[in-house]
Amino acid sequence: MRDSDKDYRVVVGMATCGIAAGARPVLNRLVEETSKNNYSCVVTQTGCIGLCVYEPIVEVFDKDGNKATYVHVDPEKAAVILRRHIGNGEIVEEYTIDSMKK
């Protein structure tokens, strides 16, 4: 992860496919909840992640570079991801791309 005093980097796919699928409200919720709850993360956006069928996509990176990829994220799921993953260090398995492959 880039130099930061935060424990996590939360990245939202904001290409056309992500925006069309509802990524903007997800990004807004992540920013609001992070500020309100003082989570140790930086929320940022990126272009195409390459998995359009799974949009909106949120990737969470820790300081060691480990990544969890969350798919079909809506604003409510975004709040849960922050609370459980960022707040408690628990990957929300049921929202990950791996859960879609089972």
C-alpha cells in the first residue's frame, strides 16, 4: 500500500460499467461512513477493474498488500464491509468474489 498512516485502502471501481451499476452511491456511503466512524482507511476510486458483470466492485487492501474483492456492492453492503472488515479485521466472505464462484 502507498505510504499512509491508515491501515486499509478501499478502492471503488468507477468506470462507466461501475457507475451504471450503482458505484456512485456506494462510494458516497463509504466516504460518509468512514468519516462518521473514523475508520482507519482511505477511500479512493479507480477506473475499470475488468469484472463488469460483478459491478459495483469494492477492493480492500491492507498494509501488507492483501486484497479482498467485494462484488455487487450496494450502499448497505458498503457499510457492513466497513464495520466488519475495516472495523473488526474480518473479511465479509459472503460479499466476496470467491463466494460467487461456489
